[in-house]
Amino acid sequence: MSTTPRNTRRRQILKAGAALGTGFVAPSLMFPRAARAADHPPVGTWPAGANGSVIYASAAVPLTGSYAAQGADELKGMQLAVEHLNEGHPLAKAISPKTKKGVLGKEVKLLYADSAAKPNQAVQAQQRFITENKVQVMTGSTSSAVAVATNKLAEREKVLYFTGISGSNDTTGKDCVRYGFRQNFYGETAANALGPVLVKNFGKNRKAAFMTPDYTYGHTTTKSMADYLVQNAGWTVVTNQVSPLGTQDFSQYLTNIANSGAEFLINVNWGRDAVLSTQQAKQFGLLPKMTLVIPYQIPFLAQEVGPEIMQGVFAATDFWWTLGDKYPHAKTFVDAFQKKYGYRPEWGAENGYISFLHWARMVEEAGSLYPPDVIKTWEKGETIPSLVGPVHYRPQDHQAVRPVIIVRGKKPSDMKNKEDFWDVVEIVPGEGVMQKPDAFGCKLGDYT
């Protein structure tokens, strides 16, 4: 044992270290990320799932059931994003400048399961991925009921979650969580962006019938749309026909609408439900007698019901592929997606893609996969690139502030190709169509 006094010995060590240009204080100076990580207690699947050369992400999307087409499109966008991250694609680097290959130099592998748009099925799949694969981030929804359920799982398990598609006000409203983020638009922003367009084109004091799916997305979107039209333009909601998810026969609802005196049919249904209800409205003679409005545009709706029905129809959406003419990043994405999958992406794919890249950016900026560090980086609210121009996330509710795209269905004779269904008529800035962060009851939980 050394007999040198402790203070003298410490000075000798520091002097020796200074001579080498390092010293015993060097680990915290040269490797601040590693030093911070060593100080953190385990949280969720960290650090167990972050130590190797591969990290896992998981998605629960509907690949069967009423929302299957939209879920498959969403998943393709996620898979392309992971491919671009792992290869260091120029678009990935444009969105996340510190990205080289992978995330923090680690290969990302995406696991996925069919949720069938059922919350319990989605949560069970994600719980299995957490337990067995130690996933570092979860994604996927398409159904807002799934998004809300996964929010709760993310908060309980302390594993990050970003939605794929979720249109309910509640997702970043009363059901918001510290561990959840949303990039896409939702019912309130759709209503506040589309409402003025309807009033401008059709005037005040009109009569509208709503068709609403019976869950959180449908109820909150219908409320937002009805509130705007009633309060700002004196419209009347003559009936609101609420149907369960997966309805095949809409005749009873359409009969009630036919007898309501409505001038407008505002269809909030989604996925296959939207296709069937719209087709049956045409068969019942409601269209084009009534003017069809789609507050929350459904990917593949125009393709499945046909441009003859959708011509002249106003809709709010998150993305349309012709935005590549305005936004270079959008063009790069559309071209890469079309080359890989053989069709131009719908907005579900855009959501899946850009959300993954935004998560990667936050991890790279934090320099760590430690969840609280990633969350706090997201909560800085910095303006960052997207496929529709600069956006930022609000720290109070983790909602992205991004534009809403207003489109109108083209006449078949005006279509330049088989996927040219919509004209972009307006790009509405996000700031002016969002409620205050606490208006829908968001109270974020703890970091740990």
C-alpha cells in the first residue's frame, strides 16, 4: 500500500494526466455521451436493447380488416425509412444531418405485426416485442383507438412511441403521454383548414349530414368539423349517423340521411368503411344529389370508388404526391418509393417514413438512445425539415406543427395518369389551425 499522502498522490496523478493531454477527468470530457449514459438508471428497454450493434423498432399495423390497405401503405413507408437510415441515404441525411449509417452507427431492424385495427391485438404484439426484442421505439396505429392504447403502453413501459396514422384529437389531447409523439394532422386541424374552404365555396347556413365511425377518431373529427361549420358559418347538422368499425351494409344510415333534408354528406368513415359507405351513397342516389365532403382524406379512397364519384370533392389531407413539385424532399421520397413499390405513395406511407426519420434525428441529436434524453431533445421544439417544408413539435403536447393540405378531386378527363386523382388547392400553415396545447386536456407524464 502506498504511503504517499492522499492529496499529494492525487496532485501527482493529475499532473501526469495533464502531461499526457488526457488525465483521469478525460472520460467525461472526451466521451460525454458515455459518461452520461453510465450515470442513468435503466429505463424501459434501455440499456438492454441499446448495447449491441443492432437495435429494434416495432410496428403494429392493420394488414387485415377494414384498414388493411392503409396499414400496408403505412408499413411500406416505415420499411423504406429504415432502409434509408441503414444505408445512409441522402434524404435520411437531409432530414437527420448527423445520420451516417443506421442510428448512432447501429443497424435498425423493423419488426411488425398485424393489429387488424384492434387495440388489444396491437398492444399484445407490442408487449411481446418489448419483452422479447427490447425494442427502442414503437410505431404504427392507423386506428386512433390503437394509437391511444399504445400511448398508454408506451407510458407504462417507458418505451418511445410515435404514431403512424392517428386522426383523433385525443391522441395528443386528453390521452397524450410523455413517451408519445405525433407527426400527422388530426380532426381539429382538418376542420379548421377545410372549414373556410367549404364556406368560401358553398356559403353559410347550409344543411349537413355526417357519417361517423364509432370510436375516438370519428367522434372527435366530427365534433371539430361540426363545431367549425355551425359556429363560423351557421350550418346545421341535420343528422349524424354513427356506425361501428367494419360495417358492410350502410343502408339504414343512408336511408336516415336521405330523409334528413341534408345538402351535404360529410363522410368521416375511414378505410374500407369509407369506400363502402361512399359507393352505397352513390347507389342510393344520394350522390351527386348531395355534395360529398371528406374532412380526413382516406388513402386509396379515390382509387377504389373511382374519380367519377370523387370529382369536385373537397378533402383535407396530410400529403399528396404532386407536392414533389413544390418540396424537393417530397420528390426524392416519391421517386424512391415508386421505384421500390411500383406506385406513388399515399399519405400513410409519408407519415410512416418521415416519423421514423424524425425519431432518428432526435436520437442522433441527443447522442443517446436513453429515452428521457431523446424526449427532451424532441421537446426543444426546434424547426426541422420534413417532406412538406419546415415543421416543429410542441413541447406541451408532442404534436407536430405542420401544414394541412386541401385537395379537390379531378375530373377523369383531367387526370394526367392513373394516380392523378387530386388537385392541391391550398396548403394551410399548421400554426393557425391548431388549438392551444392544453385545450384538449393534455397532461404529459413523467420522464422516468
